[in-house]
Amino acid sequence: MQGKWIFTFNDMITLLLTFFVLVLSMAHIETAKVKGVSQAVRKMVGKEGETGRPFSVIDSFIPSLQDEDIEKARLAQLRRKMPEVASLYKVLRRLEGLKVTPRERGFLLTLPETVFFTPGDAELTKSGRRTLLALGKVLSQIPPFIRVEGHTDDLPIKSERFPSNWELSLARAVSVVKFLIAETGIQPERLSAAGYAETRPRVENRDAASRQLNRRVELVLTFP
């Protein structure tokens, strides 16, 4: 009888271990995603209550979580940390041909090929240069680090200048970096370039429309 306390002690130790493992696993959960889940669940419950029809978890929950709710929560999170980003977000959204997505520590700016580049080449178009010039004037006044990433679709390319999509994607990223340095005065130490070819598509490469979405350059703005 005197040794039976060890069983209770073992149970307590096991529960404590489980608790700390759970805390560790949740340590890096993005607040915006949690808020997105909460808002998406509330929307689904509201839809079911109004219509009386059952909702689909896949159809109703996932799109809401991935799109509007997370972006709004991320923007609110940024505003709390850096109040000045509210006006920056409005300015960025007004720039021609630019898609702006709030992230936990900054913004993701998407430059589609159709607006910024000639097909199969790394030369910036006139409209692309105009938008980058306006963008550079904004970014030269604020302190984010800027990583420029080039992306292509899955169709192979082979030319004298670009033996593969790797060279094309990197060349486009470098073109943007060089333009921002030469024409807008952004400090070179704040910029970096990377080429990912077709390895990081936005959507599955199914047809011409989806491949067009995947051919892009992205600017990852990260505030220190």
C-alpha cells in the first residue's frame, strides 16, 4: 500500500509533460490565423441559423479562412504594432497593377507578368516601370527589408539567354532590384533577389489562365 502513491505521481508527471508539449506546439501559431478561424466559424454558424440548411465545412470554412478573414486580421495586427502602416496600405492598393496582401510582419506585393514584363523576357514594360517608380518613392520613405522573388509557370523555356525557368525567374527579380536601386534611391542593403522558377505556384498549373497567375514577381516587405 505504501508504494501506491507512485501511480498517482506518474499520472501527474504524464499530464504535465502533455501540457508542456501542447504549449510548445502552440508557441508559433499566427494570431491572424486563429482570428480567421474564429470569424469563419461565426460566419458558418450564422449561415446555418439564417437558412436552416446545413453548410459544407470545405466550401464555407476554407475559403473564408484563407482570404478575407486572415488578411483583415493580419492588417489589424500590423496596425497595432505599427500605426503608420494603415496609410501605407491605402497607398499601396492604389498603385496600378499591384496586388497587396497583408502578412504577419509586413506585406506581399504581387507583380503579374502581364503588367510588368514582356512574355518570355526579363525586360520591364513601360507600365511596369511607371508602377515601380511610384512604388519606389513610397518604399524609400519607410524601413522595410524587401525580398524580390521571381516565379514562372511549369512550361519549360529554352533560349540563348534563358536556358530554363530558373534563369528567367531570377533575371526578372534582379531587373526589379536594379530598377529600384537606380531609379528610386532605395538602399541596396535593404534589397535581395531570388528566383524560384515553377517550384512555388500560386495555383495548380491546369490551363492558360492558371499559368498566367503563376508567372509573377513578388516583393516581400518585412518590417524590422
